Amino acid sequence: MAGLQSSNPVFGNAPSLKQGGRPGYPTADDVAGIYNTPQRMTMDDVVVKTGILLAVVVGAGAFAWVAQVGAGVAGIAGLLGFALALVNIFKKQVSPPLVLAYAAVEGVFLGAISRSFQARYGGLPLQAAVATSAIFGGVLLGYTSGKLRATPRFTKVITGAFLGLFALVLVNGLISLIGGGSGLGLRDGSGLAIAFSLAFIVIGSLTFVLDFDRATQMVNAGVDEHESWRVAFGLVVGLVWLYLEVLRLLSYLQRR
């Protein structure tokens, strides 16, 4: 007599239902295995975790703004945020506490920086926040509608362009540090600096397409729900960078 097969996917892989002969009933170990199986990541998980991290960033930023955090504290927060970002990037197992810590210290840094720009340029931080949200929303809409797709060629071009621009930023900073002055002139508010910042924003914004595609692949692969923290962390890092770059560009334009 052939073994019976369960039509319920929950019990489909239970050992007692795979045996030949008379069907068995799920054992205590089978049931425990079912409930101990890790939850799979969904897009809802990514949205929720991203929302949590953004709330922490905004909350910490509001605190830093109201508390009028000084440049020294802002600098420490910026360095600590950079260090935590590197730790989270290279850590094999994602750590929610470390990701939340990054969001908190980066929020303090952004709050202090934004307040200094507010004092000097008026409503620039609000404009930068609105522009950042609009850019992110536009790229997300383009991806979900199929207008923007992470094809192999697209991925190669955008990744190469972004790394090239980032390398120029590092070289510019190094030359400025060693020789003084404005380095290559990529961050001095000149016409070249404006063009460079625009290019950086455009290319950097398109990297979100790669992030969205990676998240989709992870959901389809059925990765552990815990990995949604990693995806959310990547998106927030991108949003923080985009906000700062837009803020920089708007300050260039207002000076002129």
C-alpha cells in the first residue's frame, strides 16, 4: 500500500509523512521543527524596518536640532556613524541593535548639520528633505512600474559610474588635505562643483534600483526575515547620503 501524501504544505516535509507503508502522525519533534522554522522575509518586513530606522533618524535629528548640538558632538557622531556603517556592511550576521545604533548617531549628525545649514541658508534643510523624498519616490515608482530595471548592463554602468565618482571625491579630499585649497574644485561651489554634485545625485539615485532589485531577489529566494534589517539599513544609508548631497547642491545654488 503506497504511503499517503499530505496536501497541506505545512506537513509536506514532515518525515513521518514521507515514509512508505502506513502513514504516520506528526511527532512532537516534527511539530517543534515546524514552529522553529525561521520566518521568510517579505517586502512588508522591509518597509516596516525601513520605517523604524527612518523614525529613529528623524527622532535623533530632532533632538540634536532642539538641543543645539555643537560641531564637536556632530563630528564625533559623524565619525561614529561612519564606523558603525562599516561594521554593519562587513558583518556577516546582521545585528538589529547595531543597525539601530547607526540610525541614532547618524540622526544626531544630520540634525546638527541641518541646523547649521538652516541658520546660514534659511529653509534649505526642508527643501533638501522634500527633494530627497521626491527622488526616492520617483525611482521607486519607476522600478515598480517596470520603467527602471536592473539589467546586467544597467547594473554594470551604474555601479562603475558611482564608484568612479566616489573615487573622485576621495582624490579631491586627499589633494585638498595635502596641498590645501579646494583640491580638484569638486566641492568649492563652482560651476564644476555644481555639475559634479548633479551627476553624483543622478547616478547615486539610480543605485536605489539595484537596492530594490536585490530586495526582490532576497524575497523570492525566501531568505530569513532577519535579513530585512540589512535591506533597510542599505536603503537608509542611501537616503542619508542623498539628503546630504542634495543639501550641498542647494547650498551651492543659493550662494550664486
